[in-house]
Amino acid sequence: MNYIEHTISPENHCIVVTVHGKPGLPEYLRIVDDVENDPAYRTDLNRVCDFTKSAGATLSTMELLRFVARLRKFPIDPETKTALIAPHGVSWIFLSMLVSQVSRGTYQQFETLEAGLNWLNFELELAKLDEAV
């Protein structure tokens, strides 16, 4: 099944987005709208984008550019951080292209969720995070 879900954890100062399968452009655009319209959303929250359950990206170059154009309109504080989690090779090319086009905030790619959480200075139990998503 191809879908993207999110959880906002204000107590941990973060948004967790999890990608399942091979979502297309409509799913990527929908998750941006869903997060932005979530009543718990704040522009100062850091983000964890978890691609460990993804089967890779299926966006064409034009679709990627449309997604980037939407992300550029997404309200975030410039000091926010985004940890992009993906096993090496699965989505790294897609993520590298995405990061090169989005200029607000700091983005870093990691192979494990634990490494990304450490970068964000989270003291969050992984089991609780998995339950939330």
C-alpha cells in the first residue's frame, strides 16, 4: 500500500512523517496540506521524514519540481531542522535532489531513525515513536 502519514508531537518539538510503499505526487502534495492544516502544527517544529518503510520514490523530474514548489510555500521557521531517514540507496537520490532545491531550514540525511533523532537531540524512546506513527 502506498501512503504517507504524519504525527505531530509538540512535547518533543517535532513532526514525524512516515512514507509507506511508493507514493506518487498526489500523496506527497496531500501530506504537505495535511500537516499545514493540522491544528497542532507550528512553524517552529523540527521534522523527521522516515523513508525506511518506503520502496523508493516514483516521482518524475517534473513531479519533483512541483513538489518542491509546494514545499517552498510551506510555512517553516528558518532555524528548523529536518532529519531525512532512508536506508542508503532506497531514496537517497530523490532526497538529495529534494534537499538541493529547498532552501529553508537545515536538512540532513541519515540511514537510521536513531541517528536522525540523535542529530535533533531527541531523548525519545523509539518504541513510543513507532506507536505514534
